[in-house]
Amino acid sequence: MLVLSRTRDESIIIGDNVVVTVVDVRGDKVKLGIEAPQDVSVHRREVYEAIRRENQQAAKLRPEDARGLGRNS
């Protein structure tokens, strides 16, 4: 893991097109601004892991499990 020190309004560049800027620091919380192309997904880790779990569960569905999904009861 690369660890960098940055202060408010300073940035790091990831690759050629992702910029991460320290927007604010208050106590033990840091606000980051992230500029990335629209085709690059940016998620908080816990959201990313939830999406991954949901995708893994959906991949396990059999066609018969999906019958009736999306139909109004």
C-alpha cells in the first residue's frame, strides 16, 4: 500500500485520468473529491462489497428461480 500525506486542497493523480483531492479535514474525518471519467466506477468500499455480493447472488439464480420476478402481484 502506498501511503501519502496530503493537506487540504492538495491532490494525487491515479493513472492518467483520476484525480483525488483532499477537500476538507475535520478531526478524524477526511473529505475527498474524486474526478474520474464516467466509465470509471467510484464507490465507497462497503458499497462496492455490497454490490459484489448482490452480483454473486444473482449469478447463482437458476432460470426457474427468476420466474415471476418483476410481475405485479
